[in-house]
Amino acid sequence: PDSKVWRLYEVLLYRYVQRQSQLEVADQLGLSIRHLGRLETQAIQVLAERLRPALRPRPGDGGESTAAEEAGSLLTEELAWLSQSTPAETADSAAILRAVVDLVQPVATRHNVTIELAPCPPLMPLAVHPVALRQILLSLFGAAIRAAPGQRISITVTARPAEVEVRVRADRPAQPVADKSIAESLDMARRLAATFNGALAIDSSSEAQEAILTLPASGQVPVLAIDDNENTLQLFQRYATNTRYRLLPATSLAGALEVAREASPRIIVLDVMMPDIDGWEVLGRLRQHPLTGHVPIVVCTILAEEELALSLGAAGFVRKPVSREAFLSALDQACPVAPAAR
């Protein structure tokens, strides 16, 4: 096949089908992050051009009358995709919040609106897909700006034990604004938030207009990985980047028990092919140790011994070489996401 076309196909496959990170794809294809970014943009443009003829309505087929239904169907599909991808994704809420405020600043200037963002406290990662979080905030801030021309908008963030609250308060203009897009944007923000068990409440009873957005926090799951190969541990570390998992590496049993004592892992990933100690023995000792006996263990090895691993008490098994998708899937099975976190 044409090498340029094939490269674009690889970029789309690895980034958007297999959901690998930019760093992983750049390493795999031997590209810089900047070059990969340019290829992503080009690949999406090519795909859009190929799809456009198939999506263009034909004369007399009733396309105009069904436009709203198609939009609703597309939105439902997008929400389903975002919801399904939640277990493997977390959002850096503070960074995204600041980025979105910067993004809407030109719109605020056009409407003569002043945005005041209060200092943001340290926040836990959110159990919300980053794409969804950006759009929730964009819709909410955009609606607030359009509803309060010439006024001041204040944004405050509060960290709670299990959630983050974003409060947007706008001074009420002298004349109400008749703009149906305001209600549409708020509805979009509300639907997106609800997809991740969040909520958006609107309070218009006082002199100011106030929107209160609450989103669930997602504490990262500590994962103890035991492997004598530091390159493998670094690979697992990259796999865990931007997920709900926090990798804790160890190259020996003694080191693993020390990590377990300090960090209380909720999953253990164990290689059974280690030079200084029999990994199967390590599995047995971990199953009996008071620090780790209750922790599910995923055996990750080049050996084809899944039945043996499970019979010795392992909760899961993955065969090396392991892909990011398989690695994260094994972790998800060992530590399922509670329904409230989805």
C-alpha cells in the first residue's frame, strides 16, 4: 500500500481505535510528538473528506426534516462512547479548567464580560473523560457569558471528599437576554455531567444567576508491579499514564513488601520469570503475607501457564508481550469500577 496513506491509517488505528497515548504511538512509529500531532490532524482531515459524500443528504430524501433526530442520535452515540471509556481515563480538572477559561476569553471580551477565576485548591482526578470535562465547562462558561453581557462572572472551585464543585456566578443584566443557545448549552452541559453521575443546578432566584456543577472525584488505584526488568516497569508506567491507575514499581520481593507497607496497593502485577527468586514462590508468599494476602494478583509472564497461575490463587493472567489495552483490561477486571464511578 501507499506508504503515506498507510502511515495515516496507523495513526488513526493506534490513537483512536486502540486508544494509545501520543507518547506510546510516537515511540512505536519513531516520530516526535509534534510530528505525530501534525499527522493526526492530517489523518482526521482525510477521513472527514472521505466520509463527507456518504453523509451528504440527497435531494428529496427528507434530510432536512430529520436533521434534529440525527443530531440527537449522534449525541447519544457520543455520550455512550465517552461513558464506556471512563474506567481508563481520568481528568486533570485544575489544568483543564484553566485551559477552558483561557479558551473562552475572546468570547468574553466580545461580550464585554469580565471572568474572575478564584485560586483553585488541590484537586483529585475526576471520574470524567477529559473530552467530556472540557465540553461541560465550555458549554457552561459559554452560556454564562452569553447570558450576562457587560457583567462580571466569578468561578470558584471547591474540593469535597468524593466530588468537585464548580460554582459559576454571573451578575444579572438590566435586560434579560433572549438567546435559545443559552438553554441549549446548559442542557448539553447537564446531559454530559449526568453521563458521569454529575449534576448541574441553576439558581436564578437571587440578584445574580448561579450555576452549580458537581462532578465525582476519582482516586487513582495504586498498582504494585513486580518485575526484575526495569524496561518492563517503565512500559507499564507509560501504560498507566492518564488512567485511573498509579503504578508502583518493585524489582524484588523485599522491595515489593516495602512498597505494600507504605502504599497499600489494590492490585499486584507479578512476573514469575525472575533470576533471583522463583516467581511462583513469590506468588504463594504474597498470597500468605498479611500485607498482600487480600490483594488481587495479576500474573504477567511470557509463559503459557494461565491455568497454573489461577490455580495458585492469581486473580488474573496476561501473556507477555502485553499491549496497553490488554494490560488495562486485566487491571479493570481485578478492580472493577463501581457503578457510581462510571
